[in-house]
Amino acid sequence: MMKTMSGGNCNLNVPAKNSYRMVVLGASRVGKSSIVSRFLNGRFEDQYTPTIEDFHRKVYNIRGDMYQLDILDTSGNHPFPAMRRLSILTGDVFILVFSLDNRESFDEVKRLQKQILEVKSCLKNKTKESADLPMVICGNKNDHSEIFRKVRTDEGENLVSSDENCAYFEVSAKKNTNVDEMFYVLFSMAKLPHEMSPSLHRKISIQYGDTFQQKSFRMRRVKDMDAYGMISPFARRPSVNSDLKYIKSKVLREGQSREREKCTVQ
């Protein structure tokens, strides 16, 4: 089964088994979108804009195999609890973000971690899946002075000490400190190619989409290497109906366990 992604003049076929969704959760103003921006573009935006829900897609050609990573950057306000639950149900890997200078945001991450484990455990029991749940807990803004710190390092480490599929990092999206290392560990826990990490693949423009999926992919002025990544500027979040159908198919064991409906524009 192939998942088709259209964007501009390119048409990319990604096997369903190589398609993943990364969900980023946390309170407001902790830097979730800044971490996503670092991952996608290597940039930091100083101006704060509240996120309702942002959806991004990145596709990779890694040693001739196609991969797709959908990124769901969620709202810190969680105005619709049912939508947050659906985001958790459809997520494959998770990043929980809090600010090191905000105790309340750390408490929110503890609640989110508990909710994710409960929701995914319920789904796991219904589907009889044995897959692990890769998760990173991320304390952002470690570039701030220690006098502003409200959460100790050992408190964050305690949240992940009993789970080998959960890791803790203190990062700075502003200074780009430990961000790449965090993604490297997350993808390793998820058993995904480590070349998905921002610094381990060549960034390719959408204009090369037509040749992107060819195993003999080569470009002028670009050295031959094993991994390429490209952001889809035209990606849209799958509809709620598509997500619900995906979960239903898993529970009822209809079709392949990782098959998702083709994304539709809301």
C-alpha cells in the first residue's frame, strides 16, 4: 500500500509503513513552535504567535527508501479535549515541551505524559499491538539565567527514569542547544533512520520533487550522499474523519495496521 503526497509539480509515493506522525504537546508560550521551526528550517522566530494547531510534513529519501514525517504542533490551550485525545491516538512519536522557568508548564507536561500513556494503553489493549511509545520530555529555555529556573534537572530526569522509550533533554530553541541531539535520540527510540535528524541529511527544495524519489537521485552542485529531506509547502492536516477512520480500522483490524486514509484538505 502506498501513500501519495502531491505538492506543486511533485508526486511522492511513500509506503504506509514508512509514514509517521510526530505530535508536539505542552502549555502555551513554552516554545513548541520554535522547536518545530528549528527542526524544519533551522530558524528561530523572536515574535510570539499563539498556535491553534499547525501541521507540517517532511519527506525523506534515505538510501533509496522514502519516508514521511507529519508534524502536529498543537495548541497550548487545548480548547477541544476531544481533539487533543484524537491527536494522541494518531501519534507515533511525542515531544512534550515545558519551560524551565515555569513550574506550571512542567506540571502540565506531567499531566500530558500520564494522559498519553493512558490513551495509548487503551488503544493498545484493543488492537493487541506491542509497539513501544517513543517520547521525549523537553525542558526549553535553558539559555536563561539559573536564577530564573523553576524546575530542577533531576525532576525532569525522574519523569523518564522508569521508561527506556522516554528521554529527557534541556534545550534552547533560541540558541539551538541540544535540539538536534534530542531529535536524534527520539528517532533512535522510534527505530527510525537517524538521518531524519536535522543535521544528518541534505535539505532539498520542492523544485526537485519530481526526481526526489528516484533511487539514483542526483543533482548538479550537490555532492552524492545517502539522505535527503524536503518540506512539503502544500501539506494539509488530514481531516478529523480520516483520523477517526484510521483509529477505527486499527481497532476493528480492517486492512493493514499502519494504513491511514489519504490526507484530505479541510
